[in-house]
Amino acid sequence: MDKFLAQLVEVQPAPEPWVVVVSAVFAFAVVSYTASWHLTRGLVTIAHEGGHALMALVTRRKLEGIRLHSDTSGVTLTRGKPTGPGMVLTALAGYVAPSLLGLAGAWLTDQGRITLLIWTVLLFLVCMLLLIRNLYGALILLATGGAIFALSMYAPEDIQQIVAYVAVWFLLFGGVRPIMELQRKRRRRQAGNSDADQLARLTVLPGGFYVFFFLLVAGASMFGGAYLMSPF
């Protein structure tokens, strides 16, 4: 256990500048290209639903479970007062969660805490697995967690570092695209039950305000993360 804890807080040296740049370009390409985005968007959904679930617990709502679907959508089921601060904060948390997780990951990578980052993500996935309520969601979490566990156990440290940077950039870029997709759907009146529209019904502010808020948080997180990880 002492050896594991020592490895957990071990600080890795800063990567070569090309690692940061290439990982950013690769992650941006994955998010920008439609085919690769459809294949990887489910990872952002995991973070999104995890954000809802965490905030529900923080605000002491009863968390009944999480479902992840094959079309990369998801739903977090909670029970409690249908209005009020707890419900508002829970609805707010989803779209900003991937970006905030990316920002936290950027801080850890900047500190050289790659092992700590990997095991924190594993703990996050295990907690979500305990809350999942459908087979597809369980399989996705097991596959993702298994891949990350294998990375932590068998991959050399430099490979772990590269994958960590790609993952953090992916969350930072991937946190923005769903918000833009949400606004396009709202403009076509195809997202009447979105988080933004639910928030509009819960408060006096319009749904467009919440889309702007989501985008503001995602943009600030992306630039903040880029600043932290910048090799220059």
C-alpha cells in the first residue's frame, strides 16, 4: 500500500513540447471530424451524466441511477423536490462537467500527477458503475475502465503521459461541441426537454441564457486548460 501511495503522488517530468502540441491537434481532430466524434462522444456523455449525478448527491437529492444509451445520449434519474436550488444545480451540472473535468485534468498534468489523474478517473468510473441501470451503460463503463486500468498497469510512463494529455484535450474540446449541437437543435425546436429548457422552466431565465452560460464555462475551461498545459 505504501508503494502504491508513493506511485500515486509521484511527479513525472514535463513532456516534450511536441507531445502537448500533437496531442492537442489529435484531440481537436477527433472532436471536429464527424465520424470520430460519433465514436467517442459517449465518453463526453459519461462525464455529462456523472456531473448530474455528483451534483444530485451534493444537493442531497435521491439518486436513483444512470442510463447510457447506444446513441451516445444518457439520463440521470433523481428523486426529490421538482423545483428549487437542488434541482437547478443538478440540471446545470451536466453540460459543464466535461469541461470542468478537463480543466481539473489539465491542472494535474501541469503538476506532473499523471498517475493520480489516471486513478482518479478510474475511481470516477467505478462510482458510476455502481449507479448504472442498463446493460449497455455497464458495458461501456467496464470497457472504458478496463482500458484505463490496462494503461496504468502495463503501459510505460511516457505512453501514459501522452494518453493523459490526449484525454484532457479531448474533454476540453469535447465539452464545447455538445453545447453547439444543443443550440442547433433548439433553433430547430428539436430539444424541448434539454437541460437548458428544463432550467428555463425552473427559473425566470430563458433557455438561451443557459446555453450561453454552458458555452462560457466550457470556453473558459478550454482556454484555462490550454494555459496550464502550454509548453511555451
